[in-house]
Amino acid sequence: MYWFFVILTFLLAGIKTQKPKKYQKVSVIIPAYNEEETVAKVVEVVKKVSFVDEIIVVNDGSSDNTAQEAEKAGAIVITHEINKGKGQALHTGYKEAECDIIAFIDADIYNLTSKKVEAMIMPILEGKAEITKTKFARESGRVTELTAKPLLNFFFPEINFEQPLSGQFAARKEVLKRINFETDYGVDVGIVIDADVLGISILEVDIGAIQHDMSPLSDLNLMANEVVRTIINRANKYGRVTMIDDIGYYIRMAIVGLSLVILGLFTIFFVRFVPLEIAVILTIIGIIIALYYIIKVVVQSIVMFRKTPGRNLVRSFIKIHFPMIISIIILLLMISTFIGAAHFDNGVLSVEPNSRNLIIYADNSQSTSTISARGPYTIDSAIENESSQIRMPSDAMITLGVSINDTIVIDGEEYIINETRAGEPDVLRLPIDAKKALDVETGSVIQNSRLKEIFEGSGVIHNYYAENATVSEDYIITSRDKVSGIYEVMIDNASVVTSHGIFKDNASYEINVNGELMDTITYVNQTFDRNVSEFTYDGHDIKITFEKTNSTSIKQFLRQDQNTFMNIYL
């Protein structure tokens, strides 16, 4: 039967206890000043927490029975003969405690529970943090909201706890040795700041609602003064005043310099009415100012890092330096754009920035998407055996109102529109004759807005394909958008196509079906002589409606004296 006792021994050893596997001694320090009504209740609650080994009440010069009540409840009592302040009381308890972990709990809490105490200490026992501080719902918090938070946000913006002055803490004793304990109400915020700067991990734990006596205004005034003094002293100690003052000024001046550089470069390339000399002077002045103050920022930042023991300034530095960083990024993007647009030819350096063209549609009449960024397009040679084709990006097709398989006529020569090759989304491939006629060269970069100017005067035969018919419209590309008219073609009561373009005043336009002239519509005094053209061809009822619109177009429809405006093929 001996094997039975062996197994039983291992099973009993494997049963989890309430203490962690590696035993860590826990002490609870309770600072108390005239708290005879509540201190015993607080001690009794803490005693119910199984892993608390030691309870120390620091009687900070009380004139009532605080010490006696704490002793009756079973706490170790250490007495200050005179009131030395909360911070000194915490420090006394911390020095006397024989433990690995220390928790600091106020003596005036009416509704303290063992679960609240456990929630504060367990994260440290479990290795989740080196310090825990509590947050809880309460009626007070005036000093926190009106004093502590604004100052912390100004000097220590990386600290964003909901309740930096909560009063209830727990920490490993070894990390508290690195903390400078304030002797008064500044102790709470001092611990938070020191831990942050030193890189000690802090976890804010929600322990629910807390009830205790509301402090009178005189006490709040004293507390606020001590909190302000602590934050200001820490800001001086860790160089945050300099960071906000000197570095803040240097950053602002650096941004001024970077902005002048950006303004100068923008003026050089895009603003015609400002003399080039002024733009260059602005740029040079901006470069000098920016370089000078950026160097000052870097030097001062290095000093700050050296002054801060924990090197835990990263979040604060990001927040403070962020505007300057964004300005530098904008400038670098602008410079990279200009460098990308630089061309060196025959001893001449030419910089010609080319922008993309942002298009926003009020409706979906011209594109399947309501917004698109088009161009710029790079001119390249036609592919071998494609001397009668033009490969054009889809965005360029939308700009010119053409589609794949349309015919474009350039200087009397006809070319078929084809899509770009894979991997060439913004490459416009033109045959040699087309490049000569359009006065462009291989390698030229064309903005989307200039596309209409380059192809101005070119004719287009644009086809719309339906199930039983093809509608072909002929137009000439113009460089300026003009007021257009809209037409709809219906065959056998089914809509085939709706399109729009420019109708010239006092001009007539032919409508053909299978090459036969069927009707002529006239545009007089900026209106159509009739809004409907109806006829029958080979048993098909054809109806074309015309209407003037407020929209614009670059498609100039061919007049009767030029050619046929519309061909319908059945």
C-alpha cells in the first residue's frame, strides 16, 4: 500500500493554494491621522486577505484613539509624536516593513473590501507590473481634475492615468528604493512621475467605488499646493521645464523655417506672379532658420535624454516634436517630387514637377467611381507592329472621353485605342507619326490636365455597343470645357445609349443609319430646333431625344459640313 501514500502525497502537493508558487511576503501600510472611527475596520478587511503577512498602521501624530483602535484590530502600530504628513508616514512604514511587496491603503475608507485589496496587489504577485495604482468612482477629485492633470499633461504628457492622485498603491519594495518619497500630499503624484521617468511599469487598477470623508476646502488648498510643488519640482529635476520652454521655442522656430522653405519651393514652381528672386530668397532664409533651430532641438533633446535616468521620454518627445516631424516629412516629399521631375540634357538641368489630377464627380455619369487621382502619364514608343495603335491608360481615356477600340484621328492618320500593358498603368505609348503630330517626345511626362491640350483638334470615332445595334458618334477634342447638350438613342423602345457633347450654335448635325442619311437636327440660338428625332428603318423604330444641360464637355460633335455626327449600325 506504500504506493498509495506516495500518490496521495504528490496529489496534495499539487493542489493549488491561495499563495503563489514562489512565496512573496506582502505588507500593507496604513497611514492614519485622527482616523479612530475607520482605521480598525480597514485593518479587519486587510486581515481577511490570505496572502497579506504584515499590517502596519503609521499613527501620524493623531490626537484621538487611532493608535489604540489599530492595535485592538491586530495591526503593528508605529507612532509619530507629531504630524509629519502622509508622505513621511508612508516612508516610515516602508522602511519598517519586512516584505517583498508593499501596499499603501488610506485609513478613512468606509467600504473597503478584501476584493479591492486583492485587485490592487495580485497584478504584482502575478508579475504583470512592478507598481499598481488604483482608480475608483468617488465624489471628490477636484485637485486631480483642476490641478494635477493639467500640469501633468503640460510637463509629462506621456502620463495619462485617470486618477494620478488615487492614494492607494502597491509596489515591489526593491523598486520603491529608487523612488523619492515626498513628505506630504505630493507623495502620490511623485511616485507616479518617478516611476514613469525611471521606466518602472505601472498598472492602473479599477477597484470600484470608494467612500470616505470629503476634505474641506482648506485641506484641498493645502493638497493642491503640495501637488503643484511636487510636479514643478519633478519637471525641473527631469528637465521638462526646459523641454517645454527652450525646446518648444526651438521647435516652433524650426517649423517657421521649414514652412518658409516649403513656401519658397512652391512659389518657385507654381506661383507665376511672385518674382523668382523673392521665391529663392524665401527658400534660402527658410533653410538657414530651419537648419539652425533643428540643430538646437537635436542638441537640447540629447541633453534631456542624458538628464532623464530611465530614458523614458519617447512618448513625450513624439508629442512635442510631432509638428516639426510632419513639416520635415512634407518638405522631403516635396523635394523628392522635384528630384523625380529633374532632367539633365546637353548640360542643362531642368526640373518640371508633374502632378496627379484629382477628379471628383458630382454623379456617376462619367466614371464608376466618384473620385479618382489621374496621371501624370509618361510618353513611350509604340510596341513593334503596332504602328496603327495607341496604348492609353484608362484614366487618360476617361479624360478624353474615349474607350478601347475607338478610332482617334491625328493629323489625318487613324489609330485604334488599346489598353496599356500590364505593369504600365501610366504609360502612354504613341507611334512615331503620332508623337510628331502631337509634338511630344519619348520620356515626356504629361499631366492629366494637359492631356486635352495635347490632343486638341484630334478626331474621335467613339462606339457604344448594344445587344442588336452599335451607335458611333464623331467628335473633335477641344482643350476647353464648354456647355454641352445630351442625347439618348432608343431602338424599339429600348434605351441604347445616353451621351453628351458640345453642339455649336447655328449648326446642323446628320444622323445616319447603316450609312444612310435619316435626319438632321439643328442647334439654333443655343437650343435644338426640335427635341425629338423619330424614324423607322428596316422595321425598327428609332427615337433620339435631345436636351440642353448645364454640364460641360470637351467633345465637339462634328457638324454637317464636317462629317456625320452619328452613325447607327443595325
